[in-house]
Amino acid sequence: MSQYVLRRLMIAIPSLLGISVVLFVVLALAPGDPFSELATNPNVPPEVQAALRAKFGLDDPIHLRYLHWLNAMLHGDWGFSFVSRMNVDTLILQRLPATLYVIGSAQILALLIAIPVGVYAATKPYSLFDQIANTLAFVGFSLPTFFTGILFILIFSVTLDWLPFVYTTDIKGTGIHWVLEMIRQAIMPVAVLGLFQAASMTRFVRSAMLDVIRLDYVTTARAKGLGQAKVIVKHVMRNAMIPVVTLIALQMPAVFGGAIVTEQIFRIPGIGSLLISSILSNDTPVVMAVTFVFACLVVLFNLIADVLYGWLDPRISLR
Amino acid sequence: MAPLLEIKGLKTHFPTDDGILQAVDGVDISINRGETLCVVGESGCGKTVTAMSILKLIAMPPGRIAAGQIIFEGRDLVPLTSNELDEIRAKEIGFIFQEPMTSLNPVLTVGEQIAESLRRHEAVTRKQALDRTIEMLKLVQIPNAEGRVHNYPHQFSGGMRQRVMIAMALACKPKLIIADEPTTALDVTIQAQILDLLQDMKERFGMAVMLITHAMGVVAETAQRVVVMYAGKVVEEAPVDDLFGNPGHPYTQGLIRSIPRIDLDSEHKTRLEAIGGSVPILINPPVGCRFAPRCKFAMNVCTEKEPLLREIAPGHRMACHLGDTNLGGAA
Ligand SMILES: Nc1ncnc2c1ncn2[C@@H]1O[C@H](COP(=O)(O)OP(=O)(O)OP(=O)(O)O)[C@@H](O)[C@H]1O
Ligand code: SF4
Ligand SMILES: [Mg+2]
């Protein structure tokens, strides 16, 4: 098992290198660079501009710049953000907790809704419960998060004034007050993202359960007199969760992508809004680093999906 | 003595888009303690649905027991809820299914699948359940049972899996085993081994066996009594010697003539007398005898009046108008 993981990680290295080359080239070809602002600033003399450009190697050929970036990266130097005037890794570490907090909570909320609802709906197909769950899932799945996000803000912040609509990292107050405020301001983004995730997940859980429930070995389990609850949990769910878990792991990168939109709506100072603002301000080192982190996440969650699959299904041996 | 299990007038229906599919339409079957009863008939005649109805293992809905009684040890099972039936499932009546490849849960070890039945029905610890499971696996002649108990189903061959299924069905020492075509999915050589094993176990534990099959050869070797089904109905019922020696129903006669005979040379062997035509559709079946379209003895009365089961010799009953003196000159 650990050998398998190690080998998979080795295979991941060339693909990550490939991704970094593509990212680097695309960003290099994009118009504008961190110094484009300096160029239009009459207070900075051209000699100083040229000296700075030379210092950061901005006018070197692209392959030299890439090797320079790679070398620095391997030595733990993620570059410097000219806009925020701090190291890129410090910046990312500053923004990451808010993203993980919101995405993590949303994902947990989605699971807490999708698994019980999907499982129960599948045990009573075409019942009233199943039909209501299906309809709600369909609605939830069809409404984009930017729409529900704005709707939530209109209802709960503007009209009812129950919840704050701007997320802030420097909440005044300490102790229990701080905790409550943290929860209060996360409710809307977590609900918007979580419900959206729950909608598609519920449909998936339900259909995975229905695929298993009609199989012969479920009849065998029933014939043992185990009782409905045990048959469903031990025999049906245990098998239906194999594709579900794999899908959830594979979807995680898309969830991070979706969080970018949510972070924009609720002004969450997370890694997604960092990406957007650095793109807008031509902060290339930050854009490069954040996209590269996303790429690593894709590779990581693919690996997690494979390992989970092998762990859940004894027919697959990871060698 | 009252029979162990008595099915009376069982009707199991499936609503479909085209109407109600009467998969089982008024079946009477009884099984005595310690007896082997074979149920034979072509594919789709309702053997599995009949067997599954006994413990309500058919999908309900859509399936529905529309009428009838299923009396097990003096108690009607039809009105029981699924929870109440759970006390009888595996404990009193064990099941062996047709497909060993799909009847075991792929993500649980075979030991766990046998042991969970023991733990459900008997006051045993995990350790005791494991020991009993290993004992059962030895009994069904699985080599290296102590090691194999922790293996998953995919690590066994088809024949070995069917042995596991037998061990599972026998674990709680039920009074009745229902085996639904337990050998159909297996190689011919393995088939004989599994049938022998089933016979052995039956003698050792003294339970009754309801063996569903469509192979008359299997019937001749194992059964004491035989029930022949056709299109959701019982058409003949007799002790095994009587059935082979003196088959009454034209359908039974056809089935017996279709047995491959080893005493003929290979040239003749291939020329089995197959019964022409196919099983009628079970939605809105025709009135009268359901076998009439394929029967070479069919008379006018056959398409007008349904033949009912009547005794033609002691313990030998059939549903056919042939030789029915009560019909008078109508025949
Ligand atoms: N869940 C179901 N829904 C609808 N029809 C069904 C269902 N189960 C069985 N049937 C129908 O009931 C009839 C009898 O089926 P059954 O499985 O009992 O036949 P069988 O005698 O066991 O045949 P085989 O030898 O192929 O196993 C068939 O026409 C089948 O299509
Ligand atoms: S009742 Fe008539 S049609 Fe049916 S089996 Fe007997 S002779 Fe043939
Ligand atoms: Mg069948």
C-alpha cells in the first residue's frame, strides 16, 4: 500500500512539472507584468525601472526564467508579491484558513444532508419523501451559487438583517463572542456552497444505493433475517459508498474552483479571492503559485480517490 | 402428521404497464419434515417467485401476494410483517440461491457473512460464531477452512462459493432449506459434487429440502416427491417413482422425454424430444388449460374449462382433462 502511494507520487512529479511549464508559458504570454504600473509612473526614472527589471530577471528568455522559478520553488522560495509587498507563501498561508474553514464546513454540511437523504430516498423509491427530495435536489442543482448567494444576502442580510454579508478576518472581540461571530458570518457562504454540493451528491448517493439494492447479495442478506436497517447499512451502503467516496474525492478540486465564486460574493478573504485579485493586478508570482497549488490539489485528490477505492473494495489490490 | 410447510392457493402478482403479471397463480405445494421435494418447470414458470414468496423476499412493491396461505409449522406467514419474518429467515428456513457469483457480498469476508447469521439468531460471542463458521466451512469441505474464513468471495471459485452459500444456509440448522437451482450456474462436474453435498447435509441434519430445478436428471437422483409447474400453476404432483413411471400430464411426459439418455449413442443423444412452442404470457392468460396451445392431445374442452388438480393414484395428482371420467362425453 505505502509502496503504491510512493509510486503514484513519483508518477505525479512529471505531470506537475508539465503543468507548471504550461502555466508559466501561459502567464508569460499574457499581457502585462508586475512592472507595467511602474512603466506608466512618471516618478520612477527609466534607469531605475531597467535596473529593477534586470534584478528580477524579467527580460531574460522564458526558459531561463522558468528554470529560475523552478529552482527557487524547490528551495522553498515562492517569490514575492509586488502588490501586497510580502512573500507569496506568507500571503497564501494567510488566506488559506478562511478557504479551508468555509469549504470544509460546506463539504461536511453537504455530506450530512446527502447521505441520510439519499439513502432514505433509495429505500423508498417513488415515495412522497423520495419525490420531494428529488425535486429539491434538482432545483438546488440547477441554481448557480452566485444566484443563491445574492438571494441569501438579499433575504438574510438586507431584508431581515440577521447575518453580516461581508466576511471579515479581524472580528472585534475575543473568546466565545469571537467564536459565535465566526460561525455567524460563515452561515451564508457555507449554506450556499454546502446546499449546492448536497444537491448533486444526494442524487448520486440515491442512484448508487438503487444500483446496489436490487443485487442478489442484498436478497441473500435479507434471507438471513438481519432486519432492514442492518441490510441497508452493512450490505447496501457499504457497497454504494465505494463510487460515492471516489466521486467526492475527485470532485474536491472542482469544489475549490466553485469556492472562488462564493468567496467573491461574500467577500471572503480566501485563496480564491486572492487568485482573482492577483490576476486583476497582474501579480504574476501569486497567480503562478495559487494555480500551482490548485494543480497539486487535483493530483493529490486523484491519489486519495484511488487509495480510498482500493481500501473500500477488496477486489482491487493496490500494487 | 401435518406437513412442515403448506402453500395453499398462493397467488403472487406483479403490476406492469400492460396489466397484472400473474407470476404465480394459485399454487398448492406441501413439504413434509425431512423430505426432499423437487419443483420443476421451464424458465419463467414461477418457481423462483413461489420460493421467494414464502419468506417475502420478492421485491414488494411492485410484487404482491394477492391470495393464499403459507402455513409453516401451523402458522400462516402471509400476514406477518418483515420484522416478524426475520425470526424465521435463516433460523427456520434457509435459502440457497442460483447464482453463487453474485449472491455473496463482495466487500465482506465469507466468514463474516456466515457468522452474522449466527450472531443474529443465536446467543453467541464473536469468537464462538467464528468457531462455528470454521466448523461449517469444514463440513462443506472447503480446504484450509481456518485460513479461508477470512477470504473475500472473489477469492473463491463458483463451486466453492456455492459451498459457502450452503454453509451459510445451514449455519442456524433450519428445518427447511430452499435451494433455487443451486447448480445451474456451475460446471457439470461441480454440479454433481454440490448435489451430493446437499444430500449429505440433509441426511446429517435431517432437514427438509425444497429443490428447484429444471433438470429432470437432478429430480430423478434427489427427489422423494416432485411438483411440476407450468405457467404459474402446479400441473402435476407425485412421488418420484410414480412420476417417472407413470407421468399423467402431457407436459410432464414431454419433460421426461427430453432427458438426455446416457444409454443412447451420441448420435441419438442430441435428438432430444423438445417440447414445441413456448411458455404463454402470464398477463391475461387464456382461459382453459394453459398448456393447450402446445399440447398434442388438446380437446375442445381444454380451451373452455380450466383443468383442476385431481388425484389419479394415491399421492399422485394432476391438472389435465385427459381420462377425466367426470367430463362424460365432453372429451
Ligand atoms: N420483480 C419482478 N417484476 C416483474 N415480473 C417478475 C418479477 N420477478 C419475476 N417476474 C416474472 O415472473 C415470472 C416467473 O418468474 P420466475 O423467476 O419465478 O421463473 P422461474 O420459474 O424461476 O424461471 P427460471 O428457471 O428462469 O429461474 C416471469 O415471467 C418473470 O418475468
Ligand atoms: S388439459 Fe387438455 S390441453 Fe391441457 S394438458 Fe390436458 S389434454 Fe393437454
Ligand atoms: Mg428461477
